[in-house]
Amino acid sequence: MQKPSLTFSVHPSSGVPIYRQLIDQVEAMIAGGRLVPGDTLPSVRDMASELGINMMTVSKAWAKLEMTGLLERSRGKGMVVAVPRNEGSTIERQAQLKPLTDQAVVRGLQLGLTDSQIQEVFTSSLQEHRHD
Amino acid sequence: MTEFAIDVSHLRKQFGRKVVLNDVTLKIPRGQITGLLGLNGAGKSTLIKCLLGLLRPTSGSVTVLGKDAWDLEDQQKMRLGYVPQEVSLYPWMTVRQIVNYVSAFYTNWDNAWSDELLRRWELPLSDRFGPLSVGQKQKLALVLALGHRPELLILDEPVASLDPVARRWFLESILEMASDERHTVLFSTHITSDLERVASHVALMKEGVILFHDELDTLKDQVKRLRLETASDLPQSFSVQGALRTEVHGRNAIVTVPSASTALVDELQDRWSAQIAVEDLNLEEIFLEMHAQPTSHSN
């Protein structure tokens, strides 16, 4: 299913290469639930002409996202958002999550929240996002 | 089909005793859009003229589309497009007459495409060339260079006198033409933001040599500015190997390195017990760092 609402924006004069900007935006859209498994991404040609950027830049971003497993190539549909795979042991997957929770915890402490108050935020966020 | 659209090897060009190009090697595969960036006097225009066979190399070899640039035949020239820095055409001819005149030299001219470009850039067909504005003259030169959909398009400062709207049109036309991955584009410019948008590769020129030639993304991924802060004053001897620029003020240092890695940052952190922040740089900043005073200490 094509999502016409999907909007990307690039800043060519940023120190962050354009392909990384695209990767970051796809990752954020997936993390934020705006892109769900099975959604089709715009083709390399459409993205390049819409954003006025080089096609190689877009294909590089899509290829890197395919390598990390966030996207997969689907025959006839182009690039689609992949179903997340639970690869690696629990400990390994927890280690992947750690840097993100560290950020949240540090921010919570800076805001003067107590341990249990921070845990409350985690719990309510879990309740919001767990659908099963 | 040869692999490279442009293959320059150990090119040297001297005018009398003045060396303008000093051992330039540049290989550009077909289908790439490459930006050539350098200060005035770095040798960009001289390199471009050697590529077009307008100047004869003092030594070294220059091959375009598989043929020696100095001995290009009409058949090869028809596959090239060129926009010079300064456009001079017959002032008494109208825009339409100039297009008809130039297109007659090409058996591969695409009339529909050149009409489309003339319309897009709103060129007044019945006006004479002489009184046109600088920007309009440059637009016309672009139509003349693009009209036969050249396999290799070489542009010397093509956008210098275009307004932002026309520049955007121009960049889109270049991307449109190159989108089949068979057309190769080399353009020199001072406007780094245009280059960042459309070029996949960049060649940085300084004082007659190519300092860097690779993907633009690679350049941005690798060149970083490190800001160090230490507990006590850094010594006079403070330096980082290969740094493009080093600036030391007491306990703070700014070091721009050509290829930053976590290993390098960790090593510097340990060695100087420093807090280090890593900054991304855009093309203009990288370009400035490459031309800055390499070291400055002030304690």
C-alpha cells in the first residue's frame, strides 16, 4: 500500500550526508509507527525527482536499510518495510536497547524525577505501545 | 565501451614557466555526476580546457569517451556538451536563429528537448543575443550544450549568474538527463550547495592537484571537526597526525581530521585525557578547512 502522506525532506548543505538523512527519516517513521511492515516506499526514481537529488543517493539509502533488515525488496512492489526479525539472544537485544534507555534515564534525572517516577513513564509507554 | 568517460593521467600543464596543473590524475566512470570544486586559480578551467582539447597538455594523457582529447573527431565531439564560463555568441542573431544555427552542426540534435528547455527557462525566442542579460545568455548556452543530450557534459561555473529559480531548473534538467545512468556530467562551481544536491562525487582541486576525489558522502562521513577540552593546558607539541587544521587555545583545541574513527577519538581521549565532541561538516566547511592556515597555537 502506497502512503502518499509519506514526506521526506532533505537538507543538502547539512554536514550529514543526504543518504543518512533519508535513513534517519525512515528509521524514525518506522519507530513512530507511521510506517508499518508491508508499507511500500517510493521508488528511487520518484524520490530522486521529487527531492531534486541524485538517484544514487536514494538507492544507497534504500540498500543500507535493506542490509540492516528494516526494508526488504518485494517483487513487483519495490522496497517495503520488513517484518521485524527477532535475531540474537535476549541479552544481545537488550544491549541494543540500552543506549536509548540510558538517554531517557539521564534526561529523567535531569528533570528531577525520582526512580519510581521514571519507571512509571516506562510502564505507561509500554502500555501505550503493546498491542497484543 | 570504455569504462571511464574521463580518464586523465599525470596531466601537467605549464604556461611558460608557470605550472597550472601539476600531475593531475582523475578517472570518472560513465553515468556519474561529479562536481569540481576549487578556488579561483586552482586550475579548474585549465583542466576543463584540456578535457575538451582546447589546450594541449605539457605532459601526461587526457582521454574522453575513450579517445585522446587533443585528437577528437567530429563523431566524438557530437557526444560532448560544453558550457564555458563566459558565453560569447553572435550578438546580432536572435535566440531562435542561434539555436537553429548551432543545432545544424549536430546530427543527433533533439528538437523537442531543446524547445522544452527554451520554454522552461522562458527565453525570448525573437530577441537578439546581444542585449540579453548575463543570466539569459547563460541559460541559452545551457540549452545549446544540452540540446543533443550529450553523453558527456562539461560545465565551467554553469550557475554563477543564474537566479535561484533558474538554478533549480538547471539542476533538475541535469538530474533528468543523468537519470538513465548513461550520461556523465562534470561541473565546476563555487556554489557548494548545488553540488551537494546533485553530485554523487566530488573532486577537490587546490594549486594544480586533485586533493580528494571520491563520493561526496564518503567525504562527509570521514572529515570531522573534533573539539577537545582537557583539564590542563595543552602543550605546544600538541598535534594529531594527518590533521587538516589544528587550533589550540589553552585547554581547548579544534582539530579537523580527514578520516575520523571511533578508534582515533578513543586514542585522543586517552592520550590527552580530553573530552571530545565530534562535529559533522558540510561541503563548504570542509572546503574552507582545506584552505585554512594549518596550525595556530595561542596559549
